[in-house]
Amino acid sequence: MTIAEGTAPKVTEAVKTVAIDVDSVLADVMPVWTDEYSKRTGKRVTKKEIVSWDIPTILPITPDQVYRYFSHVWKHRWREIPPTEPDVGDVTKRIHRKGYRISIITKRERPTAPYVAMWLDLHHIYADELLFVFDAVPKANYPFDMLIDDAPKNLVDVIAPKSAILFNQPWNKDFHWPVRVDSLSEAEKLL
């Protein structure tokens, strides 16, 4: 069902599942995260400077602080988080109309779940399900046919018959992956 609307667009029976990540695939959270980091530390940093998924290797911050900042941003600044492209909700509906089941899959912490859901509603993101996955379990273990994600660590365990598309971001430019896109609209054309 559409989280915001509560009704599904008319479609033929979905036979395959497309799993779509939230952070940095649907929601362009990093500009708000870097703003939060800059406010707290007094050191200006931008999304373009986050060139590694492992943020503590490029900024003087602990992994726990990274997650706390993300949690803070999702709990208190979720309305400021822009989508990665205009009308991203329409893109998810078009993917569904092509006959795909949409699984929104994220490793957000449990306390951020209602805010993520409200963000998805705000941007009219279509989803058949919303999964909050545990960090200890690779996303590749969840049921999907195609994964669209920006984190290389989530793609490396994906094996056939499953497949994955890497969503380009500054932190994955040096990661070699055969199928990359700059937008969900571009990924839609590959389905």
C-alpha cells in the first residue's frame, strides 16, 4: 500500500521484489547530517567531502557519534531531509505499476522508525512493506530480487539470482560495481 495514501495503484500481480534503501537512495540525508556535524563541532563539512562510507576514517568522530547524529537528524530534523530527486514517490509508484513489489529496507535504529515512516508519507513513497533490518544481518539475506543501495557493504553479499544496483554517492565512487545509477528514475529504466 502507499504509506501516505493507504491505497495501492492499479497493477498486475507483482512477481518480483525491488528492495530500495532509505538513506541516500530515497532520502538525501547526508546534507542534513553534515550540517548537524558542522553545528556540533564548529568544523564545516559538506556531503561531497564524505568520500568513505566509514565516516570515522575521514572525520574525527566515533562510530557511536555517527549513529547518534543520524538518529538526531531523523528524530528532530526529518522534515528538512530532501528526497534524492523531485517526485521520487511517483518513481516508486511507476516501478510498482511495472509489476514489482516494493520493499523499503533500511538499517535505521528502531527509535527513528516513526520519523522515517512520516518522511516516506510526506514524499508519497509507495511501499508494499517497510523493513527495519538489524545491522548484524546482511541486507542480502532479506527477500528481494533487486536491491538498490548506496552502501558497498550491502551489495557485496548479493549473489545470483538476486542482483543489485549501486546508487552513486561520494562515498562509493572508488567501489567497482557493474550497474550504477545517479537517480531512482535511472534505476527504474533498468528494471
